[in-house]
Amino acid sequence: QVQLVESGGGLVQPGESLTLSCAASRSIFKFYTKGWYRQAPGKQRELVATITPGGSTRYADSMKGRFTISRDNAKNTVLLQINSLKAEDTAVYYCNAVDNLGGTYWGQGTQVTVSS
């Protein structure tokens, strides 16, 4: 079992940048494929980006350009940088990890609200 805890969300103005962090409870986290998802009010949860243990990244088509996923294995964390935030980025952002047996782990989410 791995517990995931997101942080870094909050209220930001359009055009600003934000970095979300997800901390895992165990170092085995570095062997998992990790990802960020988001769920806007009234919408389904959607993929933002994933990163493999080897560092390969994948982004949803609509997320390419302003989102950057990265990981810090020494700190058991995965990060999501969001640039040029827009109102439509308002959502709860969830950290996700998938282990080598297909087990899936989720954090509790962190709220990002983009508003002037």
C-alpha cells in the first residue's frame, strides 16, 4: 500500500503558474507509473499527464504545452507544473500511481481555483 498526499493547490489568478506536489509514503513509489488527473465541477475525471519510472511522459492532447509532469525520486514525489492558468483549469487535481501488478492508488485531491 502506498498513501499519496497532494499539496500546492489554491486560488490563483488567470495567467499565473502553479506547481502541485504529490508525496508518497513509500520509496517503492519510484517504481510506479505516476500520473495527474483532474475533475472539474460537473465533469468526469480526466487524465492530465503520466510519467513512467524511466521518466517518459505522456500528456492528454488538451494538456500539451502548459502542463509539465516531473518526479523527484529522492523525495518520493511527483510534480505538476501548470503555466498560464485559465479559468477552465479550475478543478480538483488528483495524484495517481499504478504498481507493477496493476494496483492503483489515488490521493485525496487538491483544489485549484483560477479566478480574478
